[in-house]
Amino acid sequence: MRARTQTEDVIRHLEEFGHITSWEAIKEYGATRLSAIIHNLRHKHGMNIVSEDMLVTNRYERQVSIVKYKLVREAQQTLF
């Protein structure tokens, strides 16, 4: 059995939780280049992922900007 790739880990995370940040990707999957993975998911896999800028407080009590990547799920169609 082969190990999952970081890309596969990120896809599973997005599908399960709906969003991911760089810090989550580093902690959970050792993925240090999340923006590159997201770029490939958008352009090579056609996934609809949006970026949301957020302000958070870092360990030095400073406000810093981070990005949360969110998976946009297609609205499920209702059959009548």
C-alpha cells in the first residue's frame, strides 16, 4: 500500500472540514507549500477553492494576516 501524498491529504481535509490554513497543513501533513498545492487543485483538478484573508494574533501579540482556503461545494440540486 502506498502512502498518501500531501495533495491527497489536503483534498481529504478540505472535503472533511471545508477549509484549511497553512498552519494546519504544516501541523497535520507536513505540507509547507500549501499555496502551491491549492494552485494545482484549482488549475489541474478544477476544484473551486476560494481564499479568505484573516487577521490573527501571533505568539508575540501582533496582528498578522493569514489565508484560509475554503472549498466551495456545488449546491445540490433538488429533484421534483
